[in-house]
Amino acid sequence: MERIIEIPDEVQIELDNFKIKVTGSKGTLEKDFYSPLFRKVITIKKKDNKILMSSESERKKVKAMLGTIEAHINNMIKGVTQGYVKELEIVGVGYRAKLDKNKLELSVGYSKPIIYKIPEDIEIILEKPTLITVKGIDKQRVGQVSQEIKNFRKPDPYKLKGIRFVGERLHKKERKAGVSGV
């Protein structure tokens, strides 16, 4: 079983056993795929403008691991060439965000604003006080930071207020009727 990944011209890849370093116009990403379970059955090689991943085993776990490694490498290549973007919207009367150097200040209905320190590998842009754009080259980090910001005020299913991803559909719940009779 073999998987092949084409390397674009603008991307440089260094391979050291199970460690991979991907460099492109937006930056550099490194990942170590070493696993004692798979080091004997999976081989990763760089040949010409391709990465070859192969295994003699046909076991389900090995196939899954090959697919996972392939997805991670493809995500790394896309990250250093195009980058990743997640957009969040803030919905609610008086809810807003403010950007100050490397800190994001969120006013989302609590008595004090929430101060979120922006990680160095992430860029946050405020197009409007209610629209937060999270950018970065690492897909996992962009998703993680976006979710951390969203968790400060999750969308309320009754009033639909809170922080949500742009395009996220919410289903409004009706208020529960009071329990009557004893």
C-alpha cells in the first residue's frame, strides 16, 4: 500500500525519519509523526517532488495512520502556501470586540470585559467590532484559538446571542412551559 503527495514548487520539505519540516512563503511548520507502533511498518521518503509513504501491512490501523499522516502533510503544505482563516461573529446588544496590540478585549455581557492574549503564531483582525477573523498557518492552532474565543460566550439557543462561526446555523428553542398541577 502506497500514498503519494505532490510537492508544489514554492514549498521546501525536509524529511528526517518521521520528522517533517515544511517551508513556504507564509512560514515554516514542523511535525514529528514518530510512533513506536508504526515505525517498523510505515516508511516515509522524499523522492524528486514527491513524498512517498508506504507500508507492507494491510491492517486497518496502519491504513488509518497512513491516511492521517497524508492529511497532516497536505494541511501543512496548504498552511505554508495559503494559510487558514476562521471568522467569528458576535451577536447581541452591546456585544463587541476591541483589539489592543496582542490582546483581544471582548465585551459579551459579563460585568467586566474578557481579555484574551493572542498567541504569537496567530493573527486576529477586526473588520467590524462584531466580526473577528482568525488567521494562521497551522490549521489546528487556528481552529483551537477560534474555539477558545467562541467558548467565552457560546451561542444561547433561546435568544441566539453569543459568539459563533460565520455561517453557523442555530436552531432557536422555545421557552419551556411551566409545570402545572400537583
